Amino acid sequence: DMGIVPGGAHRNRCYLGDRIGFGEGVSLAMQDILSDPQTSGGLLLALGERDAEKYLRNLNDAGLEGVVIGTVTDRIPGKVVVL
């Protein structure tokens, strides 16, 4: 929120260009966090629904935590939209 953003975050967002979009409810601070190169280490994993449920159970059993944050749709092929 203070606007302290590494230059790599801006480069990441420029690199993605029109392949990523943000909904109106996604603050600039959250967009910066999602583009931050310091957090780009395996944060997202795409799995089918059944596999995701099993994966989350396995994480829980290991004392770790994960959450489902979205779904894959065919509404905008080739584009990720964060809502």
C-alpha cells in the first residue's frame, strides 16, 4: 500500500501484457503482490477438481495449508483474469 514495489514487478506485469487482467475488486497493492518477482516460487498449481481435493488433504496431513483460489474456464482463452 505504500507503493514500495521492486522494479521486477513492473517488468513482470509488462511482460504478461494483455495475457493477464484484474477485476475491479483487485487492488493495485494486490496486483503488485501477484507480480512481485520475490514471490514467484511455486505459489500456484493447476489441478483438476478431484486432484485438488486430494492434494489439499495431503497438505493438511503434512501440517501444511493450501486453498483453492479459482477455476479454469474457457471464457477468455489464453488469458488469466484475477477476480
